[in-house]
Amino acid sequence: MTHTIFKPTAHLLFLSLATLSACSSGGGSQGGDAFQLTVNTGTVNTTSAWVEWDTSLPTTGELEYGIGGVFDQSVLSPTESTHHAVLLNGLTSNTNYQFRVSALTVDGLSVTSRVESFLTATPAPIQPQSDDFFSNNLAQSRWTLVDPTGAAQVRMLASSTGEGVLEFSVPSGVQSTPWMTLDAARLVQHVDDTDVSVEVTFLGAMADNGTGQGLVFEQDESNFARFEFIYNSDKVQVFAATFGNGSLRNMDFVDVQTGPWPSGSPLSMRVTRTGDSFVQEYSPDGLNWSVGATLVSHMELDRTGLLLAAEGPQAAGMTMRVDSFEASQDPISVEDGQKVQDLDAPYLYGMEVQVLDSNTAQLSWNTDEVASGQIEFGRTTEYLDGAIDLSTLAFHQNTLITVLEPSTTYRLRITAMDPAGFSTQVLREITTPADNTVGSPSLEVWQSTDNGNGTRTMRFGQNGFGQPQVNVLGNLSDADEDRVAQVCTLEYRLNGGAWVPVA
């Protein structure tokens, strides 16, 4: 018996040869003839392996395999042949498997090989993937939108500008806050806990205090590192901070210039992680680089990507324009060299459906490219009650359905279609209330009493003393926040007199 092992560098490959002579179950060669079985283990990957065997006579075969000498799985080769090959799938990476092969002739001769083994390969670490954003659509296989604000928008501008640019924004009044906890909008990629180096170039303006654009490295929402260009105290600064268990660990910043940064002028940043050390570099032109900060974070890295910040009580909103995101192990050979052909449907996200009253529902959504929209609705999945066509191509769609019936369940089918004809559909279900109390504003007038008829009484002043004015204080709230200001009136009357409107 011979047993030879080869291990080339291109793949993890075991080639083992085991030649056995077959005997009948009675211990002798049936009919005086023996046959031979030769086992050959071929290419072994991280989760699969090929095993082949040859026999000197036509046979059927069975391969049994497992871990730790337990052969709890098997694959049959039921066709009579002198050559057999089976593929073992669903294996665990970096694991030693044992197997044995049995062969059987039509005449009842059988042989079982000795126990062989192979080691599945260890997968290469998952590293960040580069992107020049020269595409109509966000690469969803690469990027994940994480949006605790609920208001972030992602827009791919290649079709409208002819350049690969990603626009990522939150509107004014929305806080995107990566401080203590990672309560900020971001676009991230899953990576392994290994050394990484990424570089990003921004093209957007920076002019509002409390805003920032940069890179994030995160274990989770409480353990992360942020590296940004921020606008603070009317200065452009390079900023870096690390957080552990929801607390600030260390922080550093460098002034870049006083005053705003103009739109269209590049700002580049590179962050290299080696072990627990993070080194931040920055450049105003992509050629001349300076060190911004060197910080330490003992995180187990899980995700990295783009970070957007809009902080402070008067958040001004923030729009960042990303020219490229480049990982050192995945260099971009030619930026914006060949636009990716539009073969993908729009990325539909931020879908919101609100029942406003017994007859009305409001729908809104975003897409990563300009797209038209359609809403079909009905009491069944045939959607026969009506349809609303939104023919204007836009990144954001918002409309009302105003012909619903009270106390009725409706199925909704929402479609977003891009100019190339590719579409994405989302299904929703709503139930309208019996009356129009749902979504009604709630009005509270402080220091007043409820009269039980939709009015309230305030008592003020003192008999015999004139009072030129009075402050009416309270709170108006509405679950449908965008409808609060649609109709808002205030009337008053004194001592049972006529109602007087307040302008």
C-alpha cells in the first residue's frame, strides 16, 4: 500500500492514494478474482472537498465521513463504474475530517478503504472593499445603511453628474451623534477583526458648526472609534476619538483652517489600524499628507465605513459628498474609469406608512437613484381598490391615499422604478380606524379647566384691576408631526361673550 501527500501553494490540496485488494465476505477472493480500490482526495476548500476513487472492476460506492472518528454522514455513488467522484459540501473551515470509502461489485465482492483524512482551509480575513461610487446604485452586497436618525438619505449621483459621487445626508434639525454611543447615520461594511487601512476623499462643503464627515471603526454602539473632518468654532478640524463601554477613552484634534471649506475641493483622510493602534492622516489635495492623531482602542473590530455627524441642540443638517472609499488591499486601479451598467433595481429604504384617519394614509420612501413610484391598494392581494402613479423621477416620494373606508384592512403594493425599467416592490398592510380620532392633535392648555365640550376655561386677573394682556401657555402635540401646522386656530371669549379669533 502506498500513501503520498502533496500540498501546493495555490489551494489547500491533499492527494492521498490507498490501494486495497477486495475479498468476498468469506475472507477469500470470490471466483478467485480480486479487485483493487484506490482513493484520491482532491481539492479541499474552506467548506467543501472532492474525493475520488477508482476500482479495477465496476462497482457502486459509499463514502462515510465525520469528525473525531465518528462517521455520521455519508454520500452514495450508486452508478456502477470503475471511477467515482463525490463533492462534500457544508463543511466547517479549518477542521480535520476523517472518511472511508466502501466499494461493492454486482457479484458481491466488497472492500473498504483505510481511514483517510483532510483538513479544510482557513478562510482569508474579510477586509473592506473599495468603491468609487461610479454606479447608479449603492452596492448593497458591500454597504449597509445604519440609520438611528430615521432621516438619512443616500443618493448616487453618477447618472446626473457623470462622476462617481455618493451623497449622504441628514436634514436640518436632525441630530446624528456619534458621542458616547454610536447614535449616528453611517454606511458600513462587515470586516474581520484584523489590521485594515482605508482612505476616503470628500468633495462637499463644510460651513456649519457641529457637523462632521469621516470614518468609523466599530465593535458595537458602545465601543467604536471615529475619525473625521469636523467644522467647530468656525474652523475645519481633523478630529479623532475612541469610546469604550459608552465612555470617552481618548480624543485629539488638529486645526486645518479657519473658515468654511468650499464645495468641490477635496479633503482626504486615511486611517490605518495595526493591532490596537489607529493612525489618522489627512490631506487637502490627496498628495501631501500629515498625521492627525494616533489613538489606541481595544475593540474587536466588526464594521468600518462612512460616518456622518450633525451634533448640538441646533443641528444644522449635514450633506457629505464622497468621491471614493479605498482599502489598501483592494486598490482602485482607475477611478471613474468604467461606469457600472445599470442592471439593478433601486434601493428602496426609509419606507414609512402612517394611517392619519379613517379615510387617509400617508406614504413616503427614499431610493438611491431617481425613480418613479406607484401605490396599488385593495382589500385583497389583487389590489383592486385603486392606484396612485407618481411619475416624477425623484430620490424621495411622499403622497396620500385619501379614499379609504373606515374599519377596513388594506393591502398595499409600493413600486419604485428607475429610468432603465428596473423596479423594487415593497408590501405593506394597514387597517383604518372606525372614526377620525386616530392621529388627532392633542392640545393641553396649562392652568385651565376642561369644559367637556372641546373648550377650556382660564381664570385670571382680579376684580377692580385692569389687565391689558394675558399669556396662554400650553402644548400642542400630534403623532403625525407633519400635519400639526396644517390647521391651527385659536379663539377666545370673555365672560360668555362672542368668540374672537387670534391671528
